[in-house]
Amino acid sequence: MKKLKRLLVTLILLAILVLVGVLAYNAIKFSPKQTKIDLAPDLPLNDDITSRFSQAIQIPTISYDTHIDTAAFLTFNQYLDSLFPAITSQLDTHTINRFSRIYKWYGKNATLKPILLMAHIDVVTVEAGTRDTWTTDPFSGKIIDKHIYGRGAIDDKLSLVGMLEAIDLLIAEEYLPNRTVYLAFGHDEEVGGANGATAIAKYFKNQNIQFEYVLDEGSLVTEDNIPGLDRPLGLIGIAEKGFVTLTLTARTDGGHSSMPPVQTAIGVLSKAITTLEANPMPATFAGPTQMMLDHAGPETDFLMQIVLANTWLFGGILKRELAKKPTGNALIRTTTATTMIDGGIKDNILPKQATAKINFRIHPENTIEDVVNYVKKTVNDDRITIEIDPMPQNPSKISDHKAFGFQVIQRTLQETFAEVVVAPSLVVAGTDSKHFVEVADNTYRFMPIQLNNEELKGIHGVNERISIENYKQAIRFYYRLIRNSCQ
């Protein structure tokens, strides 16, 4: 008996040693993916660029679901023309559906595929009841504590005006690109891009233009988002989530509130919502998220390297930790968000029906059909009908992180931001770039700014703002990206 116990203890110790050895070996072979790139020489920028950007923010180019303010969009495009006369005179300009813009800067070598840099003109409105909570008027463009405040300061006039500033600098240096550079600015990205980006993509397709790569808004340089990583993390989006909104309707008998059933229609619907929220779609590291961990993981401390290199063992723990934060949860699963609810007409009348709209942002491992089937199975209630709202979108395809476009964006990012770790990533929101799948094999989504978690809250929220230095970095990035892409 004693011999058996000693044998068991020995086997257990050996198993532990083997396990430790496997974990350590996997961490050691977790090879670095970063290339050594030196920072580029500084590009001096004067204070006039800050003033010009401030004035761009002051023009309220808001997209509403049903209309836009025509005068604001015309004023904005006229402002761009007056601001950059060299661009207006040297680049071909084409207008799409009155407000969207295409710029073409001819390259010297017509055999090279062109590149396309994208942004959008429109901004979201300021949510009712929140205007008084802003530090300054949302369209003031005011500079406070070295930050420029206002709608569009990040999303997405920063990219748009920053690209034009960069090209204006290059023109002043008499630079001529080797390959053709296109700029495309849609005017209705915030409401789906039907009249802006969709029409622009159709124009390019009709012209038989194929791009080497497309760059649109998307991920950015973040801070403190991966445990064990003490350097900034530059995320280049290689795919974006899809989306579908489902309308759930619960129907029951009406009547007087003095004789209620066990559940009213609102109760039935509420149970379905809480069930869906308590049982989200399964988490996964597959696709861009795993690529992000593979690129960022080797740059973390050794303990975190052991975790990230051995997701076969620690995957469950890591998923639970990521799921605790909305930003992390969005990277690993199709998310569920109840955004609208309606039911009842009077406090003493039992509602015959109640409805809710639930928005799902679809992970690349899932489809619209997967989401609908999952909801039906999870709710499992014949009293509830499920309808798909118009214009759902499956996730984008995954672009190649080894292709020229990614490599040149990575190089430029490392030249612009000190100590940055660069990784492919998944963009959890939607962009105009999804409309360009037929004119480019590879589309990337990146905004060249570094934000902390507090600043991130300003996107579509209160006190949207960007630091002056961040804005200057964006201009430096686009300046170098064009040079690096067009050598």
C-alpha cells in the first residue's frame, strides 16, 4: 500500500513537472512578432493647423435618420476648398450625391495599384438632455487644457482634415507620389452610408479601379488594455463585426389591470430579454482576436506570456476576465444589447403586446443566421415572435496582416508612436469600409491617435475631444504613410 502511495505521489509530481515544462516551453517559443523600426525625424507643425481644425468642428455636419442639414454640408465642403487651395488646384475632385467627395492625386507610375484613404464628413447628434453636461458647446471647437472639444474631434473629422493637412504639406514640398492616392469622404456614415460610401464604391467599381489597400477609421493606439503590457498597443483593424437588430414582440390577452395574469406581455418580454442577457453567445478567440494576442502576447511580462501562450489551459479564465469589461467582451463574442422597448398605453390596461429591439454585433465566427437561431433557441417561448430589422450586415472578411498594406501601416505607426506594440485587431463597430469589398482585397481600419479609457468615452458621448498633440500625430502619420506607400 505504501509503495502504491509513493508511486502515485511520484506520478503526480512528474505530471506537475511536465505541465510546468510545457507551459514554460510554450511561453518561451511565443516568438516576438514586432519589427525594429526607428522613430522618424520630427515633423514640425505650426499652430495654424489647430485653428483650422477647430473651425471645421464648428460646422455641424450632423446626419439624422431621416435627413441632413444641407446648408451645413455645403458650407463644410466650401470651407475645405478655401482652406486647401493647393489641393483643389492639383488634385482631381469629384462630388458624389452633392456632398460626398473623391480626391485623386495622380502617381508617376501608372502600373502600381492606387491606395485609398477614407474618412467621413458627418457626425452624430448630441443626445437630448446631455448638452448641458458638456464642458463647452458641442460645436464650439473650443480649446481647453490643450484639447480641442466638439463633435467630430475624433469621429471622424480628425482623420479627414488630418489627411488633407498632410497632403498640403507634401504639395508644399513639391512631392509627387509614385503611386496614385485617392481620398474618399462619405457624408452619411453615421446612418449607414447608403448615399455616400456605397455610391463612392460603386463609382470606383464602374471605373474598374482596384486598390492596393484601403484605410478607414477604426482601431487606435490604446493604453493599459492588456495585463502585463506596459507599452502602448497600436491596433490595426483587419476585420469588423457585422450587425443585426431583432425585434422581439410578446403578445398576450389584454384586459383590466385589476385581474392580471401571472405574466403580462411586458413580463413575457422582460423574461426573454433577461434570459438573452444572462446567456450571451459563446466566447471565442478565433480570428483577429487570436492574432492580436499572438502579436501582443510576446511583449507582456513572463507570467502573462505563460497565460497567453497556453490558452488551451487558461482560455476559460482569460475569457471570463475579458468579459468583465465591455471592451474586452466585444472582442470575444457576438454581443447582445437591448436598445429600445415599448409596451402599454395606460396604467390600468393590460398590454396586448410589448416589443423590444435588440442589437447584435456579430463576431466574424458567426453569421446573421447564427444569431437568429441562437435567439430562438435561447428564448424558447411561443408567445414571442422574432423579426429581422432591415439592412443587417454579416461580418467583413478578414484582411491579410502579412500584405503590403498592413506592413506599411505598421511601419508608419512605429515611426510615429514611440515604444508602440502593433497588432492586428477586430473592430467592434461599423465603418464605411465594408462597402469597398469589391474594389480591394485588403481593407484596414485604424485612426492614428493614442487615447486613454476616459478619452474613449467621448466618441458618440459627452465631451468628445482630442489633444492638440494627438491631432498633430495624426497629421504626421498620414504624411509618412503616403510617403511610405508611394516610394
